[in-house]
Amino acid sequence: MNDVESSISLPPHLSLEVLPDLAVALRKALLADQGLLLDGAEVKSVDGASLQLLLATLQTASHKGIHCRWQAVSTALKDAAVLAGIRKELSMDETQS
């Protein structure tokens, strides 16, 4: 792995409507075998399917040895992860934003 990171800014509304495009972008980032930088600063709402996609992405990255980190996490995204009981699994404790 090199020091280059793929960067993905999450949309304001993480819902079923955006998941297909987001899933493709996340899959491409993982196939590149680079680090992955997720920016969740603009997220205003989150559904359960979106949390599942993010969790699956981070788990896949971990299994492939790809470093993932958060550039920023909105309050709405943090709250949804806490409510679902997966904040630690999403590595959100590593970001200060």
C-alpha cells in the first residue's frame, strides 16, 4: 500500500436513494488498495442501510489491510452510529470533528 488515499465525501442525506452510487464509489476505493478518507461533515440524516454499508466498508478495508479514517463526522452521523451501537466499529472515536 502506498501513502495515497482515496477521499469520499458523504452526501447530506444517507438513504436508500444514494446507496447504489455510494456503494460503487466505496468499492472502487477499496479495489484501489489505497487508504480511504471518509468525510461525513455534511451528513444531516442517516438510515440503517447506510450505516450497514459504512460498517461493511470498514470491515472489508480492515480485512484487506487498508487504512480507513474519518476526516470529519457530523453530529447526526455520530448520533446514528451511537444509536445503532456501532460507533466504535466505525472508528468514529478516532476523529475529533
